[in-house]
Amino acid sequence: MSFFYSPNCEIKPGMALPDGMTRYALIVEYDGSGYQGFQRQASAKRTIQGELEQALSRIAAHPVTLVCAGRTDAGVHATHQVIHFDSTADRDQKAWIEGTNTKLPDAIRVRWASKVPGEFHARFSALARTYRYFTYVDSVRSAFLPCRATWLRAPLDALAMDKGAQYLLGEHDFSSFRASQCQAHSPVRCIEAIRLTQRGAFVVMEVKANAFLHHMVRNLMGSLYEVGRGVRPPEWIAELLKLRDRNAAAPTAPPHGLYFVDVNYPVQFQLPKSAQRDGLFGLLDA
């Protein structure tokens, strides 16, 4: 059975793909410095989604609309963003990877592509997402890192920050770390793992959760900075969770230290795990 399908109409989970339509999944990486976030917007000239859809449409020879695992904000990067789209074009992996990359700006790259079952959905099939946040601590700002890591002059106590972060584990109401413009129906999320480590001149936070609220990771980092500076004790993070008040927490950390690094899916979809390769600072895949 077939039905009318417009390439600009997203097929929802549970809907059968039309006859002749194939679902493809891609893993992409990007430097978000020069873009107004991932999501295509009428008011934004440069977005990651816009660039990808334009390039994929040229390879598919028809308009392509994609869905991503997690929308990233302006200035935020990704090493393992997952997208899916539907196409009537029968292209091999080389075409979707190498062909698409020839149509993309240097700051965006497709790293993997494959056909996936129609029930796969980059967003709704995801079980967990992982971010890393990089802070460069030094008395002098780096000439190479202004758009790759957040710079702080004063030292940070990574052990105290990690102690504070452990209060965030589990399911909580994260209203104190939710942006005012967040459109999520519920502020409740479940953090599965979080750690902060000192690695040379870098303090690195890694956090894994079932999903994230708007600006949640950057808001968490902003408050953990207060703990790292010694302004607040680690227990303050637990207090913020109980208060459920964004005004009680610290300001939002800058976007350029944030990286979307992994997505977990049910094993039946056979998507590759985050690539184990030398990453930025030698730390992205540590």
C-alpha cells in the first residue's frame, strides 16, 4: 500500500514508509562556531540543518528534510550527531558520505551513512545522549582555542566540581538548570553518568542522560564553575535541585566549550558507537 508523500513531510515513528522510500541514517560532525545552531530557522541564515539538507538534496536530486538526535545551540559543536532522512534515491554509502561532503562547507562532515529500518528515528529511538564540556584554564587566553573551549584565568577545583556533580545523578526536576525559553513539557530528566576531570590545562565535564532540557548542560556547568572557584560548596548543587528556581543558579556557561559526542540506540538498529579516534586536544575520545 502506498500513499502520497512529500519529502518535506516528516514520517512519524510507527508510520510505514511509502513504497519506493528508504530511510537513511548518517553520523555527522561539525564546528558550530559560525552557525546559528543546528535547527533550520527562518530568521537564521546559517544553520547546520540548512547546510546538510541543501547538500543531501543535491545528492538525492529531490528536497530532503532531516531529523537529528539532539538540537545543538549556536556555537555548540558535535563529533557524533545522528540524523535520518527519507529518500526515493538509491545511493550507496560512498555517495551519501563522499558526495555529500563535496557539497558541504569545511566545518561540516558526514562520517558514516547507512540504510536503516523505517521504524528508526534519530530523535525518538535514542536511549541516551552524551555531551562533553571543555574549559581551558590558563593565565593567558589561547590563540587557537577561542571557539573550541571556554577560557578561564583562575584555577578550578575539579575534585570539588565532580563531588557537586554527583548530586545530579538520577531522575530529578532540573528546573534550576532550564532555560526560560525551554519548550519541553516536563523539567524531569535522568542523568545516567557525570564526571569532571582535570587533564592538563583542561577541566572536562562529561554527562550522559536520557535527554536534556534547553541549555541544561551549559547551565549545569555555570553552577559547577561556582563550586570550582570555591564560591559555593559542592552541596549547593543539591540545594539548587530542591529549589527548582533558575534564578537561584549561576549564569549560563558559554556555548563554544560544548560538544555533542555520542548517542545510544537499541542494538537492533546497529548504529556504530562514537568513533574512538584522536579528537580535539586528544581528549574528545578519552
